[in-house]
Amino acid sequence: MPSAGRLLLSSEQIQKRVRELAAQIDADYADGPIYLISVLKGAFMFVADLSRALKKRSVRIEFMAISSYGNQKTSSGQVKVTHDLDVNIEGHNVLIVEDIIDSGVTLSYLRRILEQRRPKSLEIVTLLDKPERRVAPVAVKYVGFRIPDQFVVGYGLDYAEDYRNLSDICVLSSEPELRLEGVSL
Ligand code: PRP
Ligand code: 7HP
């Protein structure tokens, strides 16, 4: 198993940015419920923190699971919904909550299928964005951090299902000497 690698974003940096994003979202939406649609598995930590930081409205949390990476570092390009919503989002304010946008294949597909369900509004919040990697353009309203084209793990993000539980985000490295550097396990 490769080591986690070099620290990119500390837990403190992430938590501060999550609070800023929540304040922006709170300010942008009129009163009324907002549906956070979290994309499993990677966004599970982000949605947990973001939802607790939203103070001004009722928040409903729903999960979808979509897979395109398998155990690889690049998208297969084949997007598959492995768990769909349990609710009807027609007429509701919906915010898709993602951990990362890379090629954009996953979110452009998800946005398209959710738009067909006629929400009142549909926006995207992603913690991380790798703009250099974009293949499929997708409009994203809220971005936590723009990061370079490096494979990152932690705070929900995995490599072959490992490292999701790290509180920090690290650049994946297979260098043994970097093992756990700056990582709070
Ligand atoms: C990751 C991530 C995004 C997607 C982004 O999911 O959580 O959903 O890849 O990549 P893209 O912009 O190139 O489509 P993954 O398929 O690895 O599943 P996971 O969330 O369960 O780790
Ligand atoms: C998907 C993904 N998962 C974990 N780390 C990254 O850097 C990733 N890019 N796209």
C-alpha cells in the first residue's frame, strides 16, 4: 500500500474554508429548506461538516452513490449510479455536495440527470477543484480550494479505498520516507 504522502491542506485550513463556504451559502439562499445531495463515498466528511456549519435554514441530507474510478487514479469515463435518491427533488433548492472535481465527467453527468427532475434551483459545491484536468465542462458555484494536478487523499478522498479517514488532505506518494508526514491519523 502506498504511503499517504505530503500534507497539502491541514484539518484547520479545511475547517476554516468549510465555515466560509457555509456562510456564503447561507447568505445566497432565501429562507426555506435546502437539499444537500452528497455524492458517496468521497463527500461524506465534507457534507457532515458543511451541514453543521449551515446555520440559517433547514437542511435535508440525501445521498447518491456514483462510481467512475474503481481502484484507479483516473476516471474510467463510465459513470454509474449505484445508489439513487430516495426523495423527489422537484421544486426544491438542491445543492450537490462533492469532494472533488477532476475530469468533470461525474458532475456533468449528475447535474444532467438531476436537472431532469425539475428542482427549483440546482448548484454544486465542491471542496476541491483540479481545473487543469477538466474534460467535461461543468458550472460550479462554490469551490473550496483549487489544487494542482496531483492525486490527493484524506478527508473522504481515497486511493483504492484507503486514506478516507485522514483529517488532512495529502498528496499521495509512494515514497516510503514520506509515510504519514503531517498526517493526523
Ligand atoms: C471521485 C470523487 C468524484 C469523482 C470526481 O469519486 O468523489 O465523485 O471521483 O472525478 P471526475 O471529475 O473525474 O469525474 P470516485 O468515483 O473515486 O468514488 P468515491 O467518491 O467513492 O471515492
Ligand atoms: C478523483 C479522486 N479521488 C481521490 N483523489 C483525487 O485526487 C481524485 N481525483 N479524482
